[in-house]
Amino acid sequence: MSAATSFSPDETGTILATRGRDLIENFWGDFLGFLAADGSVTVIRPPFSDLPCLHVERGGLHVLASDLALLETCLQTRPAPDWDAIASHLMTSGLRQERTCVEGVSELLGGTRLTLTNRTVSIDPCWSPWHAAGKRDRRCPEELADHLWQTARTSVAAQIEDLDHVVVMLSGGLDSSYLAALVAATGTRMTCVNIGSNDPAGDESHFATAVAAALEVPYREIERDLAKVDVTISLYKGQPRPLARSFAQASRAARQGIAARLGAQGILDGGGGDNLFCAMQSVVPVADRLRREGFGTGALKTAAEIAELTEASLFTVLGRAFRRAWLRSPDYRWPIDTMFVTTEAAERAGPPRHRWLETPRGALPGSAGHIGFMIAVENLLESFDGDIAEWSPLIALPIVECALAIPTWRWFERGNNRAIARRALARHVPAHVAWRRGKGSPDSFVAKVFETNRAVLRDLLLGGALAAEGLLDKTAAERVLAGIGPVRRHEHGQLLKVADVEAWVRTL
């Protein structure tokens, strides 16, 4: 793959004739397409690209920009919060919708095009994940693993071909190990970096060490500095949604610091790999196989894999799969979180909306779930401004389309999910890494951030804009902040998410 710098007359004609669809079918990356023809202007944004396209209309004037600062400069107006959209953001864990959290500002989402004429404005899809999911790659698991690996290797190589040295963040989990092996296969100079943890539950350094040794690449370990976290600020100032997490400030500072010392030009991570590689713990893959093949040895095999993965009985899995296959809509139900929001906020938020949640005729529930996972990935693509670029190379359109075409039941083997990715990875790293079931977590560090900043969070939230607007359930928040009773089910992490929204609102 190589970067496109110009188009032939035939290519230009095809792009215009398809109103830009050909751009997405044959090109991928961080770009916007602008077409001017027949008294109209069409703007195309490819899916899974890190180039935002914000849209504002003022008295017939349409302004497009990549961030709020440019809009503010152009329109000479200060951005204001859209409280209904913020309520939705709080409840949907940031579901990316056309309406942003800034009043009057919408976003052209990936895979859509905006067409402007003298009289009309229209937005319509020009790419859908359902097209890829509908292809249903019928190859055997080994061939699927090879195809996914080669597609990913080519896509990652294209992203780093101009870089002399990259840092690969290697936790020791499947996704970061897969990425490290891909980068090693390109021959690009790399250093693997692991962020350590004092909590045994979050310490995966022994897995990361094994991967780096197998790949024969340099390996470093770094630590997070709690002092680098300021819960009162948001690194997403100038962006239309409060996506930044305060606890991640420490990790980012550590990554940027070591990359600068090593002279690296890019920092890569395996973000989104769980979603991409179908890390489900659900009966829907069994339901998919029942719908496609009927009740037979194939469905029984997948049911047994899911039963082992979820530690449920085979009869329980089969019973739920039969109900899921034929007694329920295939739609993916986007999760709603009401832990710290008021009833008023829930009413103002409205139902979650996203084009990809609309299932076509004949859709499979597992495919709907996999596509729902990929919707969640969209927020990971929005990179921070920094001295050294950071991004998640696995979330590239060719890899996404390849993964979605794999039948959901093929992702399960040996009582594991993500099996197609594991098969290829096992050729490059030790089997105990490729087929591991456990997964580390930053929960202990998040808890430290919460405990250290409990008083600051109390002032930030209970006297903040969300509370004043009636969106924050102050009673629930105060109970957790006061430490009354045990902190249950990651309540501290959820409340920090709300604090991140509060900090962002104060940047406007």
C-alpha cells in the first residue's frame, strides 16, 4: 500500500459518478474528500479516520472545521454546552452521534457524506459495516487467521513506513502482543514499553517480557506518576466531546517521556483490539450459527466453547442461544448507565442513535454485537495533540472489514474468544501468551486517583455545572465521595468519568 497523491482522469470520473463512494471503497486513512459538481458540494468522511469534520450552519453559511478553535475563530462566537447531548453522553458512555456536546455543532461521522446545494443540506451513508459483515468469509479457521494477519501486517506497515523508530506499548495482553508482532514483521525499528503496576492483578510485565524476547526487540518498563494527574483539567479542550480520561494523563506523560528519550517518531498501542477481534462473552455466536446452519455439531461445538468461556452449563448456553436466535430482535442494545445521573437527565438524553445500530433484514445478532463493539472504538481514534504522535494502528478500515467478515462463531476456540487472532499470534510468541485468558486492568491506579483526589472531586462535582444543570445525582455522588459503605462495582471509576465531563465543560 502507498499514499495516493493524485488521481487519473478515469479515477476522477469514477469518484464523481459514485458521489465519492469509490474513495472509501479503494482508499483508506485520515482524509476528507471534497467534490464539486452540478451546483453542489459533497464532503465525504471515511470510517475509522482520525480527522474530525465539525459542521455549523449560521444564517445559510456552512462552516466545516476539524476543531472548535477553528470554528470559534471563523464565527467569532464562544462555544456553549449542549446539555441534552451531554446528558446522552453521560448515559451512553460517549456513544458518538452526529450531535456533539457543543450547542449548534454537529459532526460528519465516518462513512457518511454531506451534500450542500443552494437550497438543501443532506447527510447520507456511503459505507456501512453491515456490507462487510454480510460477506461471511467461509474459509477455515487457519486460512482466516492467515488472511487477517496479512491484511493487518500490510495495513500497519503502510501506517509506519515513513518512521525510523516507533514505541509499541506492550501490556502483555493479546491485542498489544499482536500489534508488536505485526510491527516486528515489518522490520521497522521498535522498542516495546510496558507500564508497570504495583498491583498483582494489573501486573502483566512477565507476559510482556516473554513477547519482547520472542520477537527479539528492545524492551523497557516505566511507571505512572500519580502527581501527573489533575482531575480538574481536560486534555480535550477544543474538542466537541469530553472523551479524555483524567487517570490517563499519567500514562500519556510516561509514554511521551520515554518516546522522546528514545528518539521515536510514533507511539503505537493495541487500543480497540478487544472490539476488533470479537472479545464477546455472550451466547450470540451460538445464535448466529443456529440461524445459519441449524442445530447440529457446529452449533454444539460453539455452545461448548461459550460454556467453557463463561463457566455456564451447556444446557444454559443452548437455551439462551435458541431464545436469542428466534425470539428476540437481532438488534444490539447499546448499554445505558444511570449510576450518577438524575431522572431529568435520562429524560433529556433520549434514546441512543447511531446509523450502524440499525440492523438490516436478515441480520444476525452476533454481527450486530460485533458492529456495536466497533461503534465504541470510534472514540479511540481521536488523538491528543502531543510532541510525538500516538495512535491505535489496528483500527484501520481494511482490518476492520476483514474482521467483520469473519463469522462470529469462528472467533471461539479452546474456550477462548478472539481465537482467529490467537492462531496467527501463536506462531510468533509463546503459546501461554497467545492463548491466555486473563487480562490486566488499570483499576488499582484508577482507585488511587480517586482516593487521592476525593476532596477535590467533591468540590468539582457537587458545586459544578452538571449539578447546577440538574444532570448529576448529587445524593449518589456524595455517598461515594463520603466513603459511606464499600465502593461497589467500580463506582469510583464511574464517578471519575462524570468528573471528566465536568472538567471538559469548564474548558468551554
